[in-house]
Amino acid sequence: MVRSVHILSIAMLVFANWVWAFVQAPVPPSTQQNYFLDEDEDGRMDHLQIRFLGTISQEYIDEKMDSLVVNWIDSTTRPTRVVVPKEDFILDTVSNRKITIDLSDRQSSFYQLTAFSAPNIFAYSYGASELYLSDGNVYRLNMKDGMAPTIMSCQLKSRRAGGTDTLKVLFSEKVKPSQSCDVYMEFWSSKDSIIRELVPNSIEWGVFNNDAALLFDGNAGSERLSVRDSVRLMYSCMKDSSGNAVTKQTKFHPVEGFFPFELLRQNIVKVSESENLDEPIFDLSFESLETKVPNDTAWGFAVDVLGSDFESSVREFLKMRSQEEFDPSKVVVYFNLRIYTNLGSFVANTKYKIKGNDKRFEKSAKRLFLRWNLMDAHHRRVGSGAYLANVAVRIKYDGKTVYYSDDEGISTQVFGVLRR
């Protein structure tokens, strides 16, 4: 009897040691199936998934593991180390081979990026992870990109006078459009809350396919995209270089910008010799928005002022509160124009300052057209040839500049005069 009890005790001790050894035996992580994830697809990493080469248990996590350290990019584009204690490891109880790390509570501090293996634009190493064990051993994890591409920004430039609308979209990484899709994006309309396909007349892809310009003819009527709308990628119609495709849960991204201030100009003017020398050298007229000026018989510069689109542009630029009243009297437009020959000889110049409460606006939107009547400063006709125009157009609201032509690189223009 005593001998049997002794044998049983030895067997139980061996079994206990075997179980303890099983719990404590190192189980290395996979070298191919560890992923950075963006589960809510807002463009920021929010989860990690680590797979092991063998079965693990909660006891293994509690006894053997210590922490995980992740190198990532913060919202200021600087590398940062995120330390996750083992208490935050979530065991996949179905397979017992995976743990998930939930970083969604820190997600807002991460940079909007879904391609950690992209060209190192930050000149730092990021995307690496290290798993620390309680005995001091370290597994340097081979992580993969499991994040689908998303939209980082949408900038809308809209031409109110029937021109081409342009939506510039920046993606979180290089994208590969699916050849099976005719449309790659859809938009949510703020007018009626309906989701529609975003169908451009053409798409111009960037050199590295991480951005695109969608061109529209501007005649979409009530379905025309506006800054109050939101855009998202179509399900399964885009993927990244790692094969991660856009899913159904990708987020809508707000459209930024609005109907921008646009300086209209003409490259050549054709005139007869019969123009009136008694008219002024320069003339500023208040035209309707539909008037096609400048044109090939009327040279100058034009800009649209006042109206609902103009007001929205000012509000968007200055981030005005919705309850803040828009006051046209606070609008001031400045023109400063100097014209030279192609050899640099001075021809003529003028300056104008117009306030938004000018009676000629008639309390409605107008196209301000500054016309040059092809005479020099001495009231003599200029001949055919090439000329240089230095123009500066500035629009202010309440003393703050909301548009300046120099910012668009259009301060100098070469144009031609052709007399017939």
C-alpha cells in the first residue's frame, strides 16, 4: 500500500512538472502572420494581431509574457514607442494561437497612415514591434501591413461659371484601382442624405498613385459635389500594394475647400484700328456672373465678388461660425496692374480699390472686370506684339486676406495683342 502511494506521488509530481513545463515552454511568434490593422478604417492603425507557432493559453500569457513595444508615428509625424502591458493582450479563444492588441484608445494620437512599409518619407524607422518575455528574452516581430487604403484629404475646386470642377484626393498610401470597377468612390450628399456614386468625366492619377484628381464638367445639377458632402472609397474597388482591399466599413471623409476665388484672364486679344482713343486707358466694370469676360476682343482680369458662393468661400477660409453674420461692407477688393513690352519698357498701370457695399454691386454677386483698352500711359494705341502684365489682386474681409493672386503664382502673365 505504501509502495503504491509512493508511486502515485511520483507520478503526480512528474505530471505536475510536465504541465508546468508545458505552460512555461517558449512558443515563438509567427514570422509571416503578424499584422497592423485599421479595423474602423479611418486611416489610423488601431489593432495589432500576433500569431504564434503553437497553442498558448491565458496562463502562458500571465506567466511567460511581459509586454509588447511598438514603434509608430504620432500625429506630429515623429516616431514614438507604444508600450502595451500583458494585461492588455486579448487571447483568441477559438484558435488559441493568436493575441490581439487593442490600441483604439490611443488611435487619435497616431498619424493617418496605412502603409508602414512605404518609402520612408519620415526618415525614421517605424512599424517595428518587440515582444518581451518575463525572463528577459525578446522576440523581434516581423509585422505585415493589414490596413486597407483610406482617404487622407479631399480638396474641391469648383468653377461656378460652368467650368471644370476638380476634386483632389490624397490617399493614405499607394493604391491599385480594380479594373472590374467603373466607379471608385461614392459621396454622401448633405442636401438629401443620399449616397451616390461619384462619377467624374476623367481621373488623373498621381505619379505614385497615392493621389488622384477627379475632373467634372460642372453640370451635375442637384447632384453636384459640394464642400458640405463626404466622400469614401467604394467597396473592393481599391487595394494597396500588399493586397488589402477596401471593405464595406470604410469611413466617409469630409470634402474640404469650396468654390475658390478665381482670377480670370485672357492670353491674346484681337482688335481693329477703330477703337475710341477718348475712352479711358483702364476701365473697371461690374458685370453679371454669366458675362464671358475677359475674351479675345476684351483683354483684362476678372474676379467674382459677393453672392452665396463667395460668402461660403470667405466663411470656409476664415472658419467663421454659422451664427456669425456676413457683412458685405467688410469686403474690399484691390487691383494693381502694370503692363510692359516684352523688352521691359513701361506701357501703363492702374490701381483700384472696391468695397463690398459699393452701390454698383446692386446687392448681388458681380464679376469685376478690369479692362485694358490697349493704350499706353500717353493715350496712344499699342502695336501688335507680346506684352507682360504684372497683376496683384487681393480680397480682404474684415481686414483679413482671403485671396491673393501671388499665392497662386499668377502675378506675371505674357499675352499677345493682334491688330487687324
